[in-house]
Amino acid sequence: MIFLLLQTWLGSYMPGQFWLAGSDLALEQQWMWLPDQTMFDYTNWASGEPDNLYNRQHCALMDSTRSYHWVDEDCEESRNFICQIEKNG
């Protein structure tokens, strides 16, 4: 069984914004989960997203200011993240 763990840090960067481990860096508009490179079978993009602003936005981000919809963002930005872990036993 797999659980999602929301990881936040005290003094975190951009509260309410979380990396989702999705990227189209390999091929524009071909979104996949990393590291296993499986294509998305579900998306929750905000209106007008993904927009690849300045041709630099290649990572999926969940944004609380946009009703937890997804946006694409520059992968080098510091944000909170969501981890997937397997439950033991």
C-alpha cells in the first residue's frame, strides 16, 4: 500500500506550493512521473496551465492559491515537496 507524505519545513519556501515529481523536461508537453518516467493518466491543471512561461517551466507544482490545482514551474525553484512512500507490512 502506498501513502503520500506531505513534507513541509519550518520557514519553508512558498507555503502552500508543493512539487509533484512530474516533468516534461525530456519532451515538451509529454508529462511523466519521475523517476520511473511513466506518463500521466491523471492531471489537475489550473486554467491556462501548463504554459511553459519563458520556456523554463518543466516541473509540476500543486498550488494552494489556485485551489490546489497544478501549474508548471521552473524546476530550480525551492518549494515544498510531496513524497510517495510504501507502507511496511
